[in-house]
Amino acid sequence: MNPIRLALVGLGKIARDQHLPAIAATEGIDLVAVASRNARLDGVAHFATLADLLASGEAIDAVALCTPPQGRHDLAAQALMAGKHVLLEKPPGATVSELGPLVAAAQASGRTLFATWHSRFAPAVEPARAFLAEVAPRGVRVTWKEDVRVWHPGQRWIWEPGGLGVFDPAINALSILTAILPRPVFVTGAELSFPSNCAAPIAATVAFADADGLKVQADLDFLQTGPQSWDIEVDTDRGTLLLAKGGAELSLDGQVLSAQPEAEYRNIYRRFVELVQTGGSDVDLAPLQLVADAFLLGRRLDVAPFHD
Ligand code: NAP
């Protein structure tokens, strides 16, 4: 089979940090074009917008959308209508309901739609899921605290409607949680702290439960200086399971069970190639639904304005 000819749309932080090296390292897919208003890559065809690229007749088979979530639906719809396979960065959209028509369009055109959750490809996630399939969780604490000024400098879109604020990183925790727990969880309460000059929260606490009464508590903060925390702790009858560093390391009562090198985006592209070759799609909206429900049920607290 010929390699998939891919165009990257939105050549920003994640496209440069992760997508470019992962594409270069993956068999069966080649980067042939970039659509980005303000950035270009030497040796690769450049277009300001996806519409310009599609109108140009440049031969591509697929697009990877690395733009902010607001506007991603329109880009995905354009690409599917033009008969291209589509890879979506997380979160897959700015709303849950906009994804239904995209899934239908992909089905109708026989193209692949892949809503990626990069944290699910972190190396200790599958060992954690396998452990919790055998040993029942008794209680769960999610601590996702990072410094937005370090990880998202100057990204205004994060504070706009649909940008998710602290849920932009925290949805990664929810993508892991929904992959490792034996049963689906639902939101039972939330408090969301909105800076007075922002349309998205800078901190939140969210409580979840499952049908068997398991309780999950999430503590999310975007103003964490010093050590950063991307941890999920699970109490079990065998001890406390700690999935640390965003899914990279797994330990039980301090004893390391799994610590493999990170390969999240290589695994994403390997899976994309496999989906295109087999004619499949992969769209799981559970993490985005939980964020939407936290916004639905959450009590809003007004806090100090945020400035980069
Ligand atoms: P970013 O650095 O702001 O890059 C996004 C790019 O999209 C920009 O460089 C911009 O390129 C293009 N763009 C198109 N329309 C835009 C608009 N209305 N506002 C701003 N940029 C626009 O963002 P990012 O960190 O790469 O994040 C992009 C997506 O990847 C987000 O959904 C994020 O959640 C996800 N993600 C980010 C990270 C991370 O660590 N940063 C990790 C995993 C996933 P042009 O101006 O050249 O068009």
C-alpha cells in the first residue's frame, strides 16, 4: 500500500513538538503539506488555510488537525467532504454534539475519523487498566496541576469559550480515567473557578461516581508553580496504585510496576495508519462528555483576573 500523504493543519506547539517527529518516525505515512497562516516548513508545500490547500489540487489523502478546538468541526467537515481521512487532536471539538455529524460524514464517505487521546497511549495506562480489571478500585483521586504560563504561554484561545481552560490539560486525565476504570463514571458535582477576565476556568474540583458507588475526586489547577502533578491514585485491597507523570509510571505502594519510555504520538500515528488501512474510525467522546457535564453541573466561582 502507498504511504498516506498527510497535511498538517495548524503548525503550532503540539504540531512541532510531537506530530512532526512522530510522523517522521512512522512507516506508511508522509508529510506532504502544511496549512498554517503564520508558519511554514522548508521542503513541504505550504498553504495559508485548509480551504486553499483543498482548492489547490495538491495530492493528499489525510489531514491532522492541530488547531485549537474552536473551529475544528468546520475544518474536519471540509476535509471529509473532500474525501480525506481526518485525525483530530484532543479535545475532538468545542462541543459534544458537533461530533455526531462528523462521525456520520466519515461513515458515509468511507473515510477514517480518529479522535486522538494522546494520554491513552502513555506506556503505563494499559498496565493500570489490566491491574484494575483484576483488582477492584475502592476510591480514586486525580491531581492534575500545572503552570499554564510554562506549558501554554500566550495561548489566548484556551481562555475563550470552547478553549476549556484548566480542562485543556485535565481532559487528558479524564481520557486515562475512562480507559482504566472497569465501569463508566459520571459527574456528581463540580466547582469551577473563572478569572474575571476569562471565559474558561483556571481551577476546578470535580466529583464523579460509578454505578457501583465508586467515588472519584479530581483536583485541577492551572497555576501550579514548582513541582507539577499529573497523577491518578487508586485505593485497592492490594494497596495504593499510583499512575504518575501523565500515565508514564505505575507503582503500587511505592513499588514500581511499569516505567517505559514515552511514545504517545508514535503510537497515535501507528494507529492512524492501521485505521486508514482497515477502513475503520475511532471516536470516543466520553472524556469530552465528562467535561461538558462538569460545566453543566458546576458551581461557578469568580476569582482574580489572569494575565500571562
Ligand atoms: P498553538 O501553539 O496555539 O497552535 C495552534 C495553531 O493553530 C497555531 O499555531 C495557529 O497557526 C493555528 N490556528 C488556527 N486557527 C487558530 C486560532 N483561531 N487561534 C489560534 N491558533 C489558530 O496550540 P497547541 O498547543 O499546539 O494546541 C493545539 C491543540 O493541540 C489543542 O487542541 C491542544 O489541546 C492540543 N494539544 C496541545 C498540547 C500542548 O502541550 N501544547 C499537547 C497535546 C495536545 P497559524 O496562526 O499559523 O494558522
